[in-house]
Amino acid sequence: MKIVITGGVGFLGQRLARTLLQRGTLIGPSGTEEPIDTIVVLDTVTPEPAIATDSRLSVAIGDITDRAMLAQIIDDRTTSVFHFAAVVSAAAEADFDLGMRINLHGTLAVLEACRALPHPPRLVFTSSIASFGGPLPAVVDDTVPQTPQTSYGAQKAIGELLVHDYSRKNFVDGRAVRLPTIVVRPGKPNRAASSFASSIIREPLTSLDAICPVSPETRLAILSPRQAVVAFLQAHNLPAAAFEHTRSLIVPGLSVQVSDMVAALQRAAGAQAVQHIRWQPDAEIQRIISSWPGAFTSQRALNLGFRADAHMDAIVQAFIEDDLPAQRANT
Amino acid sequence: MKIVITGGVGFLGQRLARTLLQRGTLIGPSGTEEPIDTIVVLDTVTPEPAIATDSRLSVAIGDITDRAMLAQIIDDRTTSVFHFAAVVSAAAEADFDLGMRINLHGTLAVLEACRALPHPPRLVFTSSIASFGGPLPAVVDDTVPQTPQTSYGAQKAIGELLVHDYSRKNFVDGRAVRLPTIVVRPGKPNRAASSFASSIIREPLTSLDAICPVSPETRLAILSPRQAVVAFLQAHNLPAAAFEHTRSLIVPGLSVQVSDMVAALQRAAGAQAVQHIRWQPDAEIQRIISSWPGAFTSQRALNLGFRADAHMDAIVQAFIEDDLPAQRANT
């Protein structure tokens, strides 16, 4: 099997690549686990440090909208594509054209590259709960329509519609996973509106200050990177028939208030860690975050075996185990 | 005011153009009725016969994805755009690339042309209840998500997301109307999956045979061309604030079974007219039509003053009054 991960230098792409190398197999065209021969990570930047030293893994540098390049990467040997490349929420809001180019036209380019293959590859597309918006019930479920109030959310909702339609036409075997906010992201703050949700855990654990632009009462649905990768593999390995009238699933998230996250930080690292959080309200970030559902039930995904993290403490602990050593080394 | 109607040589575009010429005014940038100076009908073909003889009206020929041409038509003087240009349902299903080119990239081109103007014009975008699909409640309402099962439906749902997001960004002042099946269309059968719904009324009234590819029990939500034009003007003239978290509205339709339509034909034209209907089941057409909601309540649109036709007999009568003379002349 040849697997392509777009945007694969991002933290989720890297984690997935390493997990695939360790796992060694994935459900292939035969419908059973098949050995992974090749993983190509496509991104605009080179990973530093290297993702892994493994002869099966290579990195390709290119723009996701470059169709000639994509046709070389997503070639006839490709059996699976994980399409993660995206411009994140606040960045897509600040630069509309960039968001449209990468999130909409980039996704179209990936779908067309898949369609050109003799056999429809499996495609896992990362959508987001940011595709919800407007007046929402307290608990969002599978029957709630997406009326996004950000360009990023609109572009992700459009991507889901495209993934379903290309799948219905048998151009690709797509699966779109609506991810909760991923917490704790390793690395540095980024331009996602939800960037703070990782910062307020990650920075204090390395004795750095973090800015929290939203109120302690703000409710978020979150998922650890560890559990996100589990969800990607589950989404990939499900039979196509599991999806029925839509290729989209809401990945279950843990519903927490920001104050719950801070309390977990305190339990893990003490009161002095919490002192590193600076509360600096930002109305635009608060608006974007508050437009997303803070809690949902994802009955279809639960029925298919997807699971949320068990507790906020487990999410903090996973970061400490998986990422804190490297995070400390890079600080 | 300068008004552009894309796909304006179609029957709805022509009817709208004539109505606008008669009306003479439309809500303009001032928020009050303003005189209409110019109407440009853009399409790929010349209307035969001419839509009207009026110095305010002109026809432009071009492809909706031709951005340089669009920038000339949708120029700084343009205050309103009615974007009707589309590849219809069965045609978009048969030719995926054509549907994507016109329905998705064409809509993007219109939105970008509007965005380039110094003041955001009003834009009325025709979506469709074909954007619904999959398992649906017996009565679809404003809270039901769009999970289209046709490429046309997916492209229309995407267009709605784009219209909302471009409006939210103040690039355009958009309004998307999800139209029921329009009955009775004048002219000839086309490649819409719902083409039969007009044929079974229209053809018998001109002593021609019509094919009905679906069962008499099939339920459809329908709207007369007369009432559709009323809906376009209402959608255009509403203040932007009326739309809130979505620019999309379900235009109320009359829910009928095909057998109700045939009964109305018989009441209007006698039993011999009904003999012109040939029942030839087509599984693919039945699949597409059955994937659309046959009945819905559109509380948001009703609250804003939109209305369905009162009765099937009124729909047949509107066709007899408005279109049958020309239909007879062209048969």
C-alpha cells in the first residue's frame, strides 16, 4: 500500500505517519490489513526534526493546488490519502483568498487526483466542528445542519459535500471526520482561533506564559492528538457501506469548560503553572469559539466505535507522555 | 439600477425580466424602490423570440465561467444580480465535469465578480430542494440538514454555503432560495429529472404525448413560475437583516402527488387530455425524485411573507393564462 498524507508535516500528520510506520499495515483494497510499503508526506515545508528514519517514509514539498505535482504524488500505486492540508480558522478568516485557495481549491485538486486513479483510493478528509454555527441546540447531534459562521467552517462544510459526492460517483472512497478542537497540540501557538486551548496547557508546562482570549465559562468539545489518530485509522478502515447517506461523521469529543482545563493543569502541575495563564479577552476569538458547539452527541460515530477521551486529566497526561519531552527540548 | 440575470434566457429568467420591466422599480441601494435603468440578460444562447422590446433590456452571450466577460457585465453600475445559470439535475448527474464547471465554478465566478464591485450588490441565487437527500422526515423543515444524493444537489448546497459566506464577509448581499420543482415550465422537456412534472400538464394541453417516468403516488413539492417570480422579488427586496445566520430560505411549495396533478389536468382539459400521458417507469428518475422531499414547512420563509400556490388547479390555470398561447404557437 502507498499512503499519501497531505499537510503531513503538521502535528497530526506527523503523528499519523509515525503510527502507520509502527502499525505496519492498514485495511487495503482487499478489505483486509495489508502491509504499508510507502508513506509520502506532502507539505509546503520540510519537517524539522525529521518525522522518522524509515525507508518507507518520504517527504514531498509542494503546493496542494499544483495539480501536476499532485498527480505525481497521488499516483496509480496510491491506495489511501489522508487529506489534512488546510489553512486554519483565524488565518482563513483574515485572508479569505488564501483560505479559498487551499481549503476549497486544494481539496478539489486532491479529489481530482484521486479520481484520475484506476481504482478509487480511500480518502480521509479532516473537517471540523467549526463547520457548525449560528443558533445551535445546547447539544449538537447528527441531525443538526451546518450553517458555518466562518470562512474556514464554510470551506470545510463544502469539502464534506464534495467528499460525499465524489464518493457517491465512485471517484474516491471518502470519509470526512468532523474533528473537535484538538488539545493539547504540541509546538507553538498558531493562527487557529482555538490555538489558546492548547497554549493554556502547553505553555505553563514549559514555564512559559499563555494568553487565554476567552472566558473561563467558555465551553469547548476537545479531542487529544492521540485519540484523533485513533479516529483517523477507524475512519479509514471502516467499510464504505458503513457511511450510507453521508460520508461525514462527528468524531466524539470531551465537552469541557476552559475552567475545567485550567483545573486539570493545576492538578497535573500545581498552582504556579496556572499563574502562567494571562486572561486577555479577545472579542473576535470569543465570537468564533462561541459559534462552535461546546457539546455534542455523535450517535452515528459512537455506533461505529469512535470514542472521546475519557477525562481532561487523561488529555493532559497524554501530552506530558507523548510530547512534553520534545516540547521542552525545543523551548 | 442595473440588474444582471445570469441564465436569463431560461423561462424563469425571461419571466423575471419581463416582470421587472413592467414593475419598473426594485429595492435599491437606498433601501427604497428605485427605477430600473438597465437589465442585462446573460446566457449562452440568444432568446427566440426576443424577451421584450424595451430600451432598458439587452442580452449578452457568454460563458458564466468567463471572468473577464463577467467583469464587463457585472460592472460598477450593477446593483442586483439574479444568478440562475445552472446545469440541471439529470444533466449534472450525467456529465459531472459540466455540472461542476457551471454550477460550482460558475457560481464562484459570479460571486467574485460581485466582490470586485465598490458596493456589494444584492444577489439572488436559485438553489433547490434537490439539495436535500438521504433519509428525510415526511415533512422537511428549516432544521433538516442538506445531505444531497445528486451532484446537482451537492453543487447547489455548496453554492448556498458560498453565498452565505460571501455575504457574511460583505462581499455581496446574497439571498439563496431553495426552489421546489417548478411546474408548469413552458417550452420543451429538458434534462432536469423533474422535467416530466411539467410535461404531463403541458404536452396534453397542446395535444402532444408526455412520458411520466415515476409512479402516480410519487409526491412532489411544486411551485408555479408565476409564484417563483414573486419569490425572487421578495427575496431580493428583503433587508439583509432578515436572514440572520443563513442566507438560505426554503420557498414554500404545494405538496402534491403526481395523481393530483393528473386530476387537475383532467378538470382543466377533460379525460382525453389525460390519455396523452404514457406511464413509462424510469428507475433512475424515480430514485432522484424520491430522494427529494415531497412536502416541507418553511417557517422562516413563511414568516418573511413567502407563499406557496394555493391549489394545483391554480397552477394549471396560471400556465393556461400565461404560457399556453405561446406554447401552442411554437408547437
